[in-house]
Amino acid sequence: MAFLTTILDGLGLVTAAAAAWFWYLSGNRRLRRVSRFEKLDYADLNRIVTAFNRASILNRQAAKAAAASAAALALRFAVDLVARI
């Protein structure tokens, strides 16, 4: 059981670090601010939509990694609880 809890602890740490890294990457990308006097063309709109899509993908990956971390740590606590019984 000690080996299983060690594996689950490691998995929880790795997935939590992955979630933090994905959220860092998502927040690190800045959008160029657009003035209301500026005329937007299709290339500008394409860059804006692409930036939003990439941030959305990174946020989705971070949420999945956070969920995996929570599941690994929940399993670890469940294994620890079963070992006590």
C-alpha cells in the first residue's frame, strides 16, 4: 500500500504542476489593445480570435490537469482510508 500511495502522491504533484504551467502559459499571452478609432480588418480579427482560442485551449488543458490531480489525491486518501480499516 505504501508504494501505491507514493505513486498517487507523485501523480497528484505532477498533474498539479501541469495545471499550474498551463494556466501560466494561458495568462502569459497578452492581446494587443485596440483603439476605438482604429479600423479593424480581417487579419486583425483573425489574430484576436486565434488568441482567444489558444487561451481557451490552454485553460481547458489546465482544468483537465487540475481534475486529474484532484482525482489522484482523492484516490490516495481513499487508499489510505482503506488501509486503516
